[in-house]
Amino acid sequence: MIKARGAARRGETDAARALYREALTRFPRNSRARAALDALEAANANPPPDQLDPMISAYRAGALDEAVRHGTRLAEQFPQSFAVHNLQGAALLAMGVLPAAEAAFRRAILADPDAAACYNNLAITLRRQNRTLEAESTYRAVIARHPEYADAHYNLANLLDLAGRPKEAEVEYAATVKIDPGYVEAHYNLGNLRAKRGARAAAIDSYRKAVTLKPDHSDAYNNMGGELLLLDRVDEALDAYDRALAADPDNTQAIVNRGKALVLTGALPDAIAAFRKAYAINPDDRSALLHALFEEAHICDWSNRDQYALTAGSAAVQPFATLPFVDDPEHQYRRSLACAAVKFGAGPESLAKNLPDPAPSADGRIRIGYFSADFHDHATMYLMSGLFREHDRACFDVRLYSYGPAREDDASRIALRRQVDAFTEIGHLTDVQVRDLARDDALDIAVDLKGYTRGTRSSMFGQRLAPVQVSHMGYPGTMGHPCIDYFVADAVALPPGGEAWFSEKIVRLAGCYQANDDRRAIVPDARTRGDWGLPERQEGPERQQGPERQEGGFVFCCFNHTYKIGPAEFDIWMRLLDRVEGSVLWLLRSNEWAEANLRQEAAARGIDPARLVFARNVRHGEHLGRLAHADLFLDTFNVNAHTTASDALWAGLPVLTLSGNQFAARVATSLLHAIGLPEMAVADAAAYEAAALALARDPARLADLRAKLVENRPSAPLFRTADYTRRLERAFAEMHRRRQAGLAPDHFEVE
């Protein structure tokens, strides 16, 4: 009886009749079996097999037109036949003749109101006609009748997900796998929804169940690798990607993701090969090409740089990877808009409905939350540690939310904990849980310190952590999404008119937008130039002979990341080495391939590769101390020195930059204005080369610049941390005031 009822619910009426007949053979007096069989016989009135079988055979053979012709004839002869109408509906649905398929399924349901599969097919037909609410109602009706019907739960989940209702969809996928633990795609889709909301461990569990059931499920392995990578379990992620590719060698997304994991291991050539393989398989995957170009920039392989023009449309790639290739704020704005549409999703309307409104704090303080993965010994913290130290805690409740790896023994982290009201680890929380935490903490302002940089979780700001949200210090450009209200800048880094290429409202601080710490320790370097592989300075009266004398031992330096170095800068640098006898270029050691490529590029320009000297990484204070051995810092163009420029100026080393167009290409100009050396920011490449050559030939002028730096450092705005903090606090107070007054965010300036 149980099997018969189940078969009937699934629409398997022939099997149900056979089971009821078998039951009656054994128990002839079973009135319930007799009634059920009679109902099936009366309701279905199916044609005899010799008439129905040709329709079934045609359907199974894919001869849908023929099946429909058989069905039309049989429906006239057997108008109460469930089998005919249901099969007719299935054939019409497969052909895409949706209104007729709907009519056939409705006739089938009239013939057998308990046919769960037919309700399911009707709902599919309604959904394909974009009648979403009717489809949902139909799925829910069949679930109400047959709560253990897994397919209905699964299809309802798909519908809810497509309709932008992921929370409800997740409930239905979970119900599906509870009813049928072997439902592979339900496990997979449940994993996808868990991944989207940041429930990484739960997502991995779902993916593992999917691949256990279906070991060749390439996409499940790929997506599992993505979650493992976000948890910094790189080796496990690589294993997952290898399994994805064993199942499907042409899974380009898995190839790209494997490349990303290889980047984290430092295997850059292997990563580049992976990205280029994905692009070769699918030339439409321009994000794979951009990944390849960005990592080629890291190893200073410029051979394919002209391919950047082909990457238009690669929306899913974080715009940070585009900065080194084009100095164009409009271009970067468009890239951010495209990326944000993928990363964030929700638009202004949904954000407005979901805006938190915390009550004023009991002590009157403005509650500020800073969010980052870099609250440790990191470049951003070298700059910002002074801000946290100087914050006026009587007026501001300052909270840090860290989603980077736990580093409890990190000295910077330990110091930060003492300087703020709260330090909370959120790396294990989903985006929704972070939102709930931030709202429980009643934040007035949430500050994103990462933006589109590696390790970011800026998408959590799409959940609206606070009524005011600010982008500051992390990414030198727009986020391109309405969930970020303000971007902190200054009038030099972002001149008037630059607002056009930002989705945020611009807050311009007097002096410089960049935070700095006026207590950064400089560890005096006891080593000589020779210890670093640099030529010794020429001493004595001959150094004072005329501006045309070529100085021996002159050290040009650039400690920027290698991805910022392009052929335009390098051409100039090599011409300078050629014209300044005995000079060298001191660079930061990044990776072995960059060193080899830069030496090769030098040789191609007629310069002895030995004149490129690479410095190993040392602790930050020691790095500041060794900068005394350099004579002039040469900046890169499309992406300037940011922290590295502040390092140089703090250490007393003059910086020469070219003032570009996009924000990332104007940061060093802002720093130079704020330290009182605006003349060191020039307008074009010719002026840059001429200035560098003149300074290399004029030690007296260079000495004057060094003296001016020493003189200006205590008084110029760049390194007055307390003054900077008060300006930023006034900016936060104005943002908060506008919000409290019911005013929309708008541009403003802070003196």
C-alpha cells in the first residue's frame, strides 16, 4: 500500500495500479486498496498499450512532433487519460510550446489531482513563461500535498534563488537534501548559497557531499577550492582545483582559480601559464588575460603588455589589477562600476530599505568601526598606527574589525589593541553575521581600509554595516557602488572636477588625505653602502665642480612593488644610468623572475645589468635607516609610490614624481605638496627625466633638498599626526551630523 501510494503521488499510475492489484490478490477484502484502484481506473481511463506505446516511443526517441500528434489524437478519444495529457505536456514543454504545455498539464491534473510530478511540471512551465508567483504557488501547493517530494523543494529553491531570495532558497535546498541525501545538485547549489553569504565551512561541507556522491563534479571541486582559498588553506585549495581539472580539463574557471592559488605560493610563472591556458581555451574569458598580464607585471615581463586593450569587459576582476596599465580616471571608474555590479549586487533601492539607524550613544561619542585584513605589521598600519593612537577617545568610540589571519604575537597588533575601544576578530563570520555584529555594536560610521586590494571583504559593506560608510586609505580609486557614501581625498590627489569619476561623495582634507605616523622609528644603519652592494660616494672638493660633471657613485632608487614598474619609467631610468657615470639603480627584491627580467631589459638598453642592485626585505625601521644610502627616489607613473614615498620623505630622501591623471598616479604629488617640495612633482616624462639628470649632476641642489626635508618634517602637514587626526575627526563628525539631520551625503572640505 505504501509503495502504491508513493507511485501514485509520483504520477506512476501504471505502477500504482499494479501494486494495488498485487495487494488485492493477497488481501481481497482490503477496501482501501480496492477504493484506490477504482479511483485510479476511473480517473485515468488510459488508452490500451498498443495505442499509447507509439506516443511513448516517439517521446523517448526525441520525435516530439510525432509524440504531440499521437497525443492530440488520443486526447480526443481518451479525454480523462492522465497518461496522455501528462506526456503531451512533457513533449510540448520540451518543444518550448509553453501555453499548450500548460493546458495539457492542467488537464492531466484534473484527471489525477494527486499527481505530484504533474504539478511540478506545471510549475516549470509557468516559470518559463516568467509567471514567477504562479510557479511559486504551484510548487508550494505540491509540497503541501506531498512534503517529502524532493524535486518540488529543489525546483522551488531554484526559483527563489533566481528571484533574489537566497535565504528562502537555502531553506528549500536544505529540505531537499534532508529528504534525499543523494541529491547531488541540491548539495552543490546549497554550497553555492552558503558561499555567497560567507558561510565558508558550511559551503565546503556541502561541496564535499556533492563530490562524494559524484566524484567527477568539476564545478563542485572548483567552488570548494575557492572557499578553501579564502580560508588560506592554499594546499587544500590546489588539491581541489587539481581534482576539478582531472574531471574536466577544460574547466577554465578552475584553471584560473588554480592560477590564483599558485600566486599565493609564489609560483608566478606557473600561475601565468595557468591564466594564459584558460584564455587560450576560452578567448572570451578576458579576466583570465588580465590576471596573466597583472602577474606578468609582477615579474616585469612586458612582452604582452599591449594585450591590455583586449581585457575590456572582464568585470569580475578587481580593478586594482588594471591600475598599472592605464592612467585614466574614467577608465578606472568604468572598471569599478563593472566589478561592483558583480561583487556587491544590490542597488541603491535595496540599500535604502536596509539602512541601519542606531540610537545615539549613551556617552555622546560617535562610534566608528574600521574594517581591514591588515591590522598587523603591514604598510597600511605603518601609516595609520598614529591615527589610532591620536584618536580623541572622549569624542569617538573606536573599534577595529579584523578579518585577516590571527597574529596574536604581532607587535603592531598588540599595540593597536591598547589604542582602541575594541578589537574584534571577524574572519570566521559570514558577511551577514558581520552586519549583525556591526549593528549590535550600533556603529555610526564604518570605514573600509581595503577596497579592491588583495584579501578584501569589502562586499560586506553591501550589507550596510552602518548608516555612513567610508572608503579610506586602502584602494586609490572609486569602489563604484552606492553602498560606500564617502571617499577621503585632498585637492592635490583629486583636483576639483575629479568627482565625476567617483561614485562616492568626496571629502577633501587640507594638507594630505594620507595618514602618517610621526613616531615611526628610524633605525640608523651601521652598514656601509658597500655592504648593500652599492658604490661608495665620491668625497672631496671634486664633487663641487660644475653641473656638467657626472658623479660617480650616485644611487637612484625605487622601492616600489615591481608591478608598478613599466617600460616607460624603465626607459628613462636606463638613460639616466647611461648619462650619470658610475650610477646604479637600487630596487626592492621582489621575486627572482623580476630581477632576471629587469637585468635583461637593462642589457637590451645597453646598460650593464650589474648596475641594478636589489635590496632584500628587512624590518620596517631598518628599511627606513638604509634609505640614507640612496640619493634620489625615482617614482613610477601609473601607480605612484604611496607608503614607499612617505617612507622616503620621512627618512629624508628626496622623491621625484610625475603628476598623473588618476588618483593612484597623483598620490606622491600630494605627499610632496604636503611636505613642502611641490617642485619635485613634474608635469610630464621629459621634465621628469631632465629633473632627475640635473639633480644627479648637482650635489649642492640635492643637499639643499635634503636640508629642506629635514627642516620641513616637524612642521609641514604631512607628518603632523595629531593635526591630521583632528581633520579626519572633523570629517567624520560632519558625515555623522548630516546623517542625523536627515541629509544625503555630499561633497565637502575640511580645513
